Amino acid sequence: MQLQLNGKSVSLDIETDMPLLWAIRDEAGLTGTKFGCGVAMCGACTVLLDGEPVRSCSLPASAAVGRKITTIEGLRGTSALQKAWIAKQVPQCGYCQSGMLMAATALLARKPKPTDADIDAAITNLCRCGTYPRIKVAIHEAAQLGKARA
């Protein structure tokens, strides 16, 4: 199966119904995307598929063929969002952070200046540590940083 993963074509010898999460982690070796619940509820496994956030634990890898998959590794640590995330000390345990960043990346691509309500609607990922207030502040700061560059 051919997948477009972080801008590269990757050939994987996998079953078509293998969840995308396991194709990414176990077969492609990109372990930044995390397994949380396995039923698409927590969002730890969020990746972008053609720019939209999807829960990769419940999506068959075959559904991603011919589409652009972006994982946390695809952001490469340079985005305004990641810089704001660090500056605002968002992570506590850090387990949910890759999925949170992917959901927030998609939000900012759709709405460069989101409101609190936009953030609440878009970020449905579960953070067991409860860093939601810092997440919101970091998203707003990233929006300001992005606006300053435009």
C-alpha cells in the first residue's frame, strides 16, 4: 500500500483494514502519534488527512491511500503553534500533546483568528491533566504570531 506520509511516498506491506495509527507507528516507524483509547474518543491519535483532523486509531489505512497524511513529525517543530505551545508551557504529562497540536493546526488553517468558541468546538481531544486553559492561550498566541508574519 502506498501512503503519502509527511510529504513522502511510503510503501507499506500491510492489510487494508489495519488502522492508520498502527501503519504510521509500527510500519512507518513514526511514533509521535499516540494510542489512547482505540475507539476514536480521546484524540491522542489525531493526524491530518488532507489537512483535516482524523482519529487514526479507527480509520483503516486504505482510507488514506491517495491522500496527504501529516503527523506531528511532519510539523518539524517550527510552527508558530509549537513555539506558543512551549512558551505557554502547555504540556503537563504530554501524552495527548501530539493529537492536540494536530487538531489545533487544522483549526488555525481553517480559522486564522479563532474565538474561544471556535477553539472549544474544534479541540475535542481529551487532556487528562486538564491543560485546556493553557491550550486556549497558546492557540490565541499562535494566531497572533501568524498574523504578525502575514
